[in-house]
Amino acid sequence: MGRLFLFTFFVVCNISFTLAYYYEKGPVKSLSKCPGYYCGRSLIEDGNNSTMWSACSSCPRGSRTNSTSACTECESSPTVYDWMYLCFMVLIGLLAQWYCIDSMTPSSEFSLKTFGMHVSALIETILSACFSLLVHEPYGQLSLKSCAVVQLSDWYTVLHNPNPNYDEVLHCAQEAVYPLYSIVFVHYGISVFLLFTIRPIVNKVLKNKGHAASRTIYAALYLFPILAFIHGITAGLIYYAFPSIIILLSLMSHAFHFASRTDQSWRALLYDTVSCVHNLVVVIGHWVLHGFGLVALTLWLQPELLAAVLTLVPLPTLLYIVLCRFTDPGKFHSD
């Protein structure tokens, strides 16, 4: 038995050494395969008007390796799902700012000043999104050249640096999803700059002074670094999960909005929603967010069902108003 084990061990070792991965190191004249999924060779020219291929490494920004390990420029345009992902990242920052403005302003003090800060945050977000597009290829246009997202690992290339034959690690980390990863950081950076540029002017025009003017700015200064940190770690996960995230958040926020009412009868809920402009805007905003999530999820899974799915947008509101009387906590306590 011991001899059989030794024989098997030596056979396996022999096969391992025989199947050792071989690749050409350094620059080569003819294109050859690189180890790893993200390592590639770039085309270079020497002084003799001849072409060579670089050593296996990460591809330059704005390009990624193909099936032959050649670094090719990203020439495709973002898909509809990609654009919706970028819109989601922009909306997160805007909605978080609006929430901070509302939470730091008592409802009794809701006035033109509070509305002006909401409008200021909206303008800052729109301008930041436009500037972020203008500084990316094609420069000066509200469009993008991008690399197609193939799989989850495209967002985490740093975790896939190959180590062929356990000899040396090839550092091939790159932005394989250019520019879907980096453009979000650019947007947050420009948003902070516009925050310092536009918000003080708005506060001065509206004569908004003291803590009411400064607290929302300080909140945004904490907010954007936190969002950037979350994006840096979980960007790939958010890319695939953001439709479900926005649907769940809109449902939870929608339920909280109605549950905060004192009178939970269906007549009072319906009357307060229709008669109060603020409540009507909140409900319509939730419908827009809910529809946005449903459209993104449907386009990703089954685009042919898009028209039918959009009819479900007002359903959470109707279900809450109709069924709230069956879930009144007072009835359970009385029983």
C-alpha cells in the first residue's frame, strides 16, 4: 500500500512539472497568449518602423484584453442597463442629500428656504452628471465609450492577478468595465466641488444663515466619502443588484410614509394623499423610483414583459390603502 502511494505521488508530481504553464516573457514580435484572464499585450513601435508586442501586463486605461491577449480599445456604447446603473448611482447621492435636508429641517419650518436647498441639490447633481460625461471619451459630448461588462470579476480584476508556475505575480489589475467604475468617483468629486460653489450662493440669496445653512453642507461632506467607499468595495455587486435594491427601498420608504399617519383609515389616507401637495409629490416620487427599479429588472431578465410590468407601479399604494385596516395594531391589542 505504501509503495502504491509513493508511485502515485511521483506520477502526479511528474505530470505537474510536465504541464507547467509556459508563456513568453518580455516583449515579443508575434502575439502570444498571456496567462490570466485580464493580462494582455499592447502594440508598440520601435525606431525601425517595426511593430512589437509588450510584455504581459495590464492594458492601458480605456482598453481591455481580448481572446488573443491583445489590448483593444473600448469602442462600444453603454447598454440601457448600464445607463440605468449610472442613473442609480447619481440618484443615490441626490436622494441622500434630500433626506438630510428634510431630516435637518423641522416640518413646521418647511418653506421657500428648504425648497431652495432641494432645488440647489438637484442642480448640483445634474451639473455634476453632465460634467462627468463631458470629461470622458468622446470628450465634450454627453455620451460614453465603454467596455462591455461580461461577468462579476470584471469589477474586481485586482483579485485575479495570475501567478503562473508560482514564479512571479503578474499585476494585471485594470478597469475592465471602463468607465463605469471610475466615472462614479469623478461624479462624487465634482459634486463636492459644486457643493462648495453653488450652495453658499443659494444660501446667501435665500438668506439662509446659521446651522440651517451649514448642517446640510456638513452632512454632504460626510455623505459623499461614504458613498465613494461603498462604491469602491461593492460596485460589482451593486451593478447586478441595484434593481432589487431600489425596489425594496422604495417599498419600505413607501410603507413608512403611510404608516407615519395618525389616521390609518383608507378614507383619511386617500384624502391626505390627494389634498396635500407634499404628500402627493412624495407618492409620485415613490412611483417613479419603483417604476425605475421594475424597468431595470425587467430589461435585465425579460424585456418583452416591460409594458405589463409598468402597470404594477401603483399597486403598493393601492394595497396599503385597501389593506391597512386589517393590520391596525389597535385591533390586535383589543382582541
